[in-house]
Amino acid sequence: MATKSELEHFFATEFTQADFLIEEVGNRRATIRKRITEAHLRPGGTVSGPVLMEVADAALYVAILGELGLVAMAVTTSLNFNFLRKPASDRDIIAECTLMKVGKALVVGEVSMYSEGDQEPVAHAVGSYAIPPRK
């Protein structure tokens, strides 16, 4: 298992392009925050789909590393995505991930995403990650 501070250090030093904040991690769960700026919006003034997909994938990765430790080479094998409603353009995206299955070679989790302060999800994803064999 990896702690929040260990994960923050990992992302700051090994995965510097990661652009999110870890709010909570542990017990097969993770919550992350993506600060939304003008650069994340698409025409029509909403958060773009690729940004939401990035946030879902990142939340899965954080939850997995929180559960298994710093397995840097864990990779996404699937991501099924549902856009539910228009996200607010002026609020952060909050992603809450729960791992549903943690196996030796495959982890499956689901992610609900919200505009900060809204209780209705803007998107939902289910994804899986392949875990490399341990040496």
C-alpha cells in the first residue's frame, strides 16, 4: 500500500505531467481533484470529454497504487465511459474511485465524477488495469 504523501511524491518526481490533487486514498478508494481552467473547456463552455476521461483514469491509477503500492507499470486495459450531464465550467471536477476487484493480474474499478459542490454525477466510468508480474 502507498500513503497519500508517498503518492504525491511519486507523481511529483516520476509522473510530473500528472495534473491533479489527491484528496484521499486508502481502503480500495481514492478521491482526486482536477482544477478546471479555460484550457479544459470545449466550445459551449463545458469541461471537455478528454479531460473527464483523464480524470477517471487518474483516479483509478491513484486508487490502485494506494492499494498495491508503487506499481508504476500498471496500465489501463479498458475504460468504459458514460457522460451524464454538463459539468460546470467554473468548478473543479471531483472524481471518486472505488476498486471493485483487486486480483494479481487485473484490477477493476469504477469512478464517479462531479462538479465541485454538486451531488449529481456528471460522468461515470468503469475501467480495468493490468498489473505487471511481481519479481
